Amino acid sequence: MILLCTVVFLFWDRQGPAFAVTGLSVRASAADGCGTTADVVARVRTNGQPGTLRYRWLRSDGTASGPLRERLARGQREARLRLQWTFRGEGTVRATAELRISSPGRRTASAAFTYRCG
């Protein structure tokens, strides 16, 4: 009986819901001061199933990361994805960093911040 229950549980556990993103938010620090780096952090919430996030960062200056991946283990319900963006020179720049998740599913979130120098 115990063996049967164990087999049934393992089958059920493997056949559970597919890996899915359940929430997404992005925050950025202000880049005040000359030659500073803005720290942009995405908080990706999942259903706790194991899987791989496929994503990329897009910056308002036209720069995009290549395809990126983050592997999540069973029971891991959150991943924090970081983008560090360094600014140089004088002036004020209103910048936006956007995270685009392509798998599982498609989700997008962004954060705006300001670089100030001088």
C-alpha cells in the first residue's frame, strides 16, 4: 500500500501544473551623480514548478541584451533578474529599462529613472 501511494504521489507530482510566471515587477534606482550606475531589478514570481525563464532587457538608448536564461528549481517561487546600466557625461537623461519575458508565456514590465550629472 505504501509503495502504491508513493508511485501515485510521484506521478501526480510530475504531472502537476506547468512552470508559469504569476507576477512581474521592475524597479530602478535613480542614477544621481556623474558616472554612476543604475541598478534595475526585476522580481519574477512563479508557481514554484521547475523551469527556465527566457528573457531579455531593452534599454531606452536602443541597447538590448542578447537572449538570457534563468533556471528555477522546484519550490523556487521567485527570481530576481538584474540589469546594471552605467551612465557617463554631464546632463540629465530620462531612461527606461524594460524586461521582456518570452518563456513561459510573454510578459513585459519596465521601470523609468533619471540620470543627473552637473
